[in-house]
Amino acid sequence: MSARPLPQVLLYTRPGCHLCEEALEGLLALRSAGRPFDLHEVDIESDEALNRRLIERIPVIEVGGVVACELFFDADAVIARLATVEA
């Protein structure tokens, strides 16, 4: 029996964004509380198109390729999305 891959969580962020830092802390707290997932941070400033598209929406958190929340960290929304990806 093979292990299921962990859900993929992307955090779109940029340096100096305090809301992004809060989102990261919230995601790490969820993972510490027993919600397993792979977390990848994406610096929107590394891509001009991404920066233009997301600059006024960050932090943006995608779970399994679907936006779970943006502008602020919503633990309930992330947990709900993780549940659909894990099912």
C-alpha cells in the first residue's frame, strides 16, 4: 500500500508583508496541530506577471490548486479546503 501524497499548499507572499508573515505563522500552526501538508512559499516579486496579478491580494493561499483565502489568513477556510483535498 503506497502512502498518499500530502496536499500541496502554496503561500504567495512578498518580502516585508506583515499579513504574509501572519499567514505563514498560521499555516505552520495548523501543521504543528496535526494537519499535514507540503508548504511552498512563492515570492510574487520573482515574477512580474505574478506580481501584477497578486500584489493587491496577498497573502494568497492555494490548497490543491484552489484559492482557500486571500488578503488575510482564514484557518477555517484552509482546513475546509484541506479536507476536500485529503478526501
